[in-house]
Amino acid sequence: YNRDEITEHINNAFDSNDIFIRCKIEDDKFIFMSDKKFTMINDDKSILGYLGFNKGIYQNRTKYVAESTVGIGDNIFYLVTRTSRWPRSRLVPPAWP
């Protein structure tokens, strides 16, 4: 996958699971954002590290920008997961009324 395809797959997964978080890329960094505060957990089962997120947990914000750029560009990047469950990263969706 290239970075645009990864972003599209992540957003499709969020949409299909009614998770109101969006993923985009700006200045070669992945960004996750929402209208409500949410939490992301980056552990050994997460893809967040591959997307440039270096911290273990991200809490109580509406937007997270990766600390590192990722050299994915438009080159092919293979994303391998052990299960068909998505998202592979553990994201805690915001509480919606």
C-alpha cells in the first residue's frame, strides 16, 4: 500500500464501524482527528508506530500528529496483520451522544 491507500483503508474502517475519527496526511505526517476528544493506544499490536507515532498513549485530544515522518511516500508498503479485525491499532472512539 502507499500512504494514500493506507489513509483510505483506515478511514473506510472507521466509517464501517461508526467511529467518527478521520485520518489524513499533511507534510508527510499521519494525522488522526475528530470533533470530540479521543484516546489512541500504541502498543506492540498497533500500527501507530509504523505511521510515525512514537508515544505509548495519546489522550484527551481532538487531533494527534505523528512525531515522525514516514518514508512511505508513493512507494509500495505492505501492511500485514494477523487477524482480519481492523483497526489493528487500539483506538478508543470518542463518546457520542
